[in-house]
Amino acid sequence: MDFSYLDKIQINFIIGPARSGTTLLALILHNHPNCISAPEKKHFLYFYKKYNSISTVTQILINDLSNYFKGNGIDTKNILFNIEDDFFESNLSVGDKINYAQLTKLIYLSFYKNIKNIDEVTCIVDKNPYYTFQTEKILKVFPDAKFICINRDFRANILSNRQSQKPYNSIKSVGYYAVIWNYYSEKLQYMLQQFSKITILLKYEDLVENKELEVKKVLAFLDVSFSNNVFDYHKELLDKLSNLNLNENVYERAVKKIVDLSKPINTKRAYAWKIELFESEIKQAEYVCSKFGSYYNYIPSKTLGYCEKIKYFILTIPGYIRVGAFFLINSSKIHFYLNDVRNANYRRKNVSEKV
């Protein structure tokens, strides 16, 4: 099979800290007839070390892909994306010529084979916060890739993380989230300064306050024409949802998530941190994040005395150590474990309890 047609499809990445509007932007772009937003399956990074220099399809490759996605991608009840059970066996043959860029794009497209007109797709967007720290690998495989760098006021980001944690993750301290935000913001700053021609900054506050203008900027940056349909993404999702055999609780949660994302955004939520975080929490966040916050024009609202600075430094030490160790190791294996394995364990536990 000839996979050269995939070379004509551009690929771009949404990077930045989680809880900063990345999912909202991805859903908006996905509703453009010429775009798809890839699910966060991390297959690009997972197979990078083993297959980044691939030139020919092997049986081992087919087996690796099938095994990975049977546990990580195939879900017949997923309303957003799904890979056919035998997709790789049916679409890849031993001896086919394919490189890693083509293989990665093929996998992205496979999620929407039966949902969207793939022949019209000219742009793939992968939204993945962790890829913020994998841009060197991305550019090695996709030298023409562009990056949409999303950031959000660190105080609002901390509040959102604490209020919207995934059930298999414990709620962490203000210091922990503040240090995490610093790491992401520093890398985004580096990308914006060193790769200015292939990066664009989108701030969450601007997106929620002037969605159409900001989305037009993003689409122009991606060389994709504007379409008003991008803001109707929820209609297609709700139609698909109604045709699935889901239990009542799952259905209601899915509807709520889609409806919440499709509502006119309450801009007051962007500044809810002013009243929902304690003064001491705001002070600690501002102590930790003021340096990089100023780069993004997130200005401190409190004045800290010398003793307070010492206090918040001491309180944040566990966060510095824990987050610093993770990024010092920068191990994708650890990342996969923390996110995917614990998620899978949580789902298995829930299923066993219901049974």
C-alpha cells in the first residue's frame, strides 16, 4: 500500500498545562471539516524509541500496534473516537513502505475512519499537555509541525486542577500545582522565543472572552480557512451519544460534559480564583509563579513580606522536590504509568465493584 498521501496532511500540536482550555480548543478545531483533533493516546511517544526510524512494516509492528490499542484505544462505546478491532491487521501488510511520520498520521486518522470524511482532512491537531516537553522529538519526526501554546492564569489553573481532578488522581497542594505550572510556562516561553515562526500563544482568558477572534487567529496560523461550524461541535457529539447503549449514569455524565463545553463560557469563572482561593493560597501561588507569570502578564495581586516569602518557600519544598524529580528524570515510562496504568486500575476497580 502507498502511504505517501499522508505526507500532504499537516500535523500540529496543542501544548501547555492541563486545565488551560486545551480540550475546548481541540473540540472546536475538530468540528472544522478539514481538521481532526487526535485523542490523547500518546502512541507517538510510546512507540518513538522503537520505531522512529522505521521504513518498512513488519509483523512485530502490526502486533505491537494491535496489542497497544486493544487496551488503550478500542472502545465501542466511545462517542469521540474509536479504532476498529482489526484495523492494523487490515490496513498494514508486511513489507509496506512507511515512515514514522506516516504511521503516526495513519493512526490519528484511524480513530475517525467511520465518523468523519477522512478524504477532506488536511490538518491533524494533537492536544497533549505532556508533549510540551517532547517538542524536540516531535520536530525530528515532523519538521513542519506548528505549536499552539496555551496558557492560563496560574491562580485559575491551580483552582481548576483542585476542583476538576480525575477520580484516580489525588488532590495535590497549591505548591505542587504552582511548581507544575512553572515548568510548563518556562517551556512555553522557550518555544515562543526560540521557535517564533512555528508557535503561537493563546491565553485561556482571551479564548473565553473573545472566542471567535482567537479561533480565527489560530486557524490562520494553521493555514486553515475559517468555518462557523467550528462552534457547533456539541451537536454532532450529542447525536452520536443518543445512539449508544449507555447506562443512565454514564449517559448523563457525558451529556453534562458536552453541554458544559458547548455553553457560552462564563467569563467570571476565569477569575473565580479571586474569591474561591484563600488569601494564603493566592500568596503562595504568587510567590512561586510570579517570575513566569509576569511574562504572560499575570500580575501578582498581593504584597509579600520577607517572613511570608520564607514561609511559602518552606511550604512549597515538597512540591519542588516531587515535581523537580519527575522532570529531572523526564521518563515517558513513568508518565505512562502515572496516567494510564492508574486510570486502567481505577476503571477495573469500578467494574469489579459494580459486578
